[in-house]
Amino acid sequence: MTRRARFTPFRPLRRQIKVPVWADIGLRLFAALGLISVVVLIHWLDREGLTDSLDGHISFLDVVYFTMISITTTGFGDIAPVSDQARLVEAVIVTPIRLAVLFIFVGTAYNFIIKRSWENWRMRRIQERLTGHVVVLGFGISGSQAVGELIDRGTDPGSIVVMDGSADRLAEAEALGCNVIQDDASRDEALKAVRIDSAGTVLVSAGRDDSSILIVLTVRHLAPSVPISVVVRNEDNEILARQAGADNVINPVRFTGLLLAGSAQGSHVADYLADLATASGNVQLVERPALPDEIGRGLNDLPNSVRGLRINRNGREIGFWEADANRIEAGDVIVAVVPTAG
């Protein structure tokens, strides 16, 4: 299947904090204090190379004081290195440590003040524009295939939000042009962050049936009217998934069995089923509301080489062979086979 090579710019949602904020700050401070302690030790061992213009005596407090003004490049001049060895130590050892300490503090300020403020502002901007979007919860094999197929069918990748716990999987989704967020899809806060209540549809493929069903329950609790499709692999869990609130339950094992059974009846049945399922084939199976120019027509008389198969009318399924399929009404949802572009 061919993927698009270029996409329009997008702004990714991200929550990739691997350790708590307080722990990250603590590690940075510990590293900075460790480097400062090394400089204090070096100055103390080489205190004979320093001179104090006030009393001529270098105490441990003087060493700590000189270390701090040296690290911060304040340089009052009351204590200074006078020997060649002390000056060499300042140039070769203390200066790199000084730069390292400065980078630690500058990096901390950037990460916790500038960067986080920027990311929070950017995330709010994205959230403001999220409406009618596709939320994909789980970017494993099924989730990634679904996203690729949606893009091939013309869905703007900027209108797709992918949530997964794996940074590597999210990198793949990000490369496709999707918005991404690293979090647990069973958490209310995570789903609220992607505005689950205003989504156009939700696709759930967590890799485990129990996890997928829990996610469906959480989504349905937060978004009572949003359509939910979920992948389950155990036939016994299909009923549970529907009871949890899923509108569509897909069992890939069962679909594989259908393809195998079709291939047993002929060499072309399985190929045609696969052709219907993907946008890269010659035809495509679609579900959509009836178009204005189709109202009043029969399901077997659709324009533009469209082959109507079924009508959903107020929850009732009408096949193309039934009498009620001879007239399409406003509000009908049509399942049809259409030729793919080109």
C-alpha cells in the first residue's frame, strides 16, 4: 500500500514526562551540587595557589566563597589564583565545570519554564481546533493500519489524534503527520486532553481485549454519543465490548476466517474482499448518508457507477433486493461499492 510522502505542517500534542517533575528537578540540582563540590575540593587542595587580599589567609569558607563567585563568573577580585598551577586548574578544570553547571541551570529553566509554558500554550491551541476529529487509542498493528488507510482515503492527518504509551510508536504516527500524545487511554484526564467528547469517531485497539474494553467504558462515560469502534480478538469478548458501549466490534480473527472461507470457494473471492477493504484497490466499500441527487432513486439506480448494497433507515437494514430499496429517502445511510479514484 502506498503512503503519502509529504504532509501539511502539524502541531503534535505531547506528554512525555518519564519521571515526576520534582524528581527531575532534584536530579538536576544534585548534579549541579556535585560539580560544585568537585570544584570546592580542587580549590581546597590547591588553596596555596590562592591569595586573599583581605587577610592573606585562605580558610575553607574562603574556598567555598571563591568557588561560588568563580562558578557564577562574578569575580569580585578579593580572592584570586596567583600561582601558575592555580591558574592552570582554573583554565583547564574549573572552566569546563563552570560551563556544565551553567548549562544545567539554563536547561532546567528552559525545560520547566520556557518549554513547558510553550508546550502548554501550543497544546491549548490544538485543543481549541479539535472537533470532529478521529481519535485512535492504540497504535499497534491494527491502529497503525487503520491510520494509514484513513490517510489513503483522504483524511487529513492533522485531524487524527493518536494516543499510545510507546514513544517509538508515536514517532511513527508523528511521521505520518498525526497529532500524538503519550498517555494511558483508560485515564479520564488523558481522554479529556484530546477532547474526546467532541471527536467524530474513536478507534480503540489496545492489543488486549480487557484493556480495549476498559478504554471503551471510559470513552463512553466521557462521550455518550461519539461512535466507538474497537478491535477484540476473543469471540467471547465481542458481547462485552458492545455492552461497554462500542458501536462497532471488529474481530480480525473472524475476518481472516472469512477470507480463508472465500478462498476455498474460488480464487477470486478473497481478492475481491481484500479489494473492498482497502483504498488501494479498484473498488471500495463505503458507508455514507444519501446524497441529495440520490433521494427518490432506487438503490440499484445510483449515479456515478455506484453500486448500492444496503440502506440503513431508522435502525432497519434494507437489502438491495427488497421493495423498500426502490426509493431512497432523506436521512437514509447507504452502504455501497464505489470505484476508487483513478
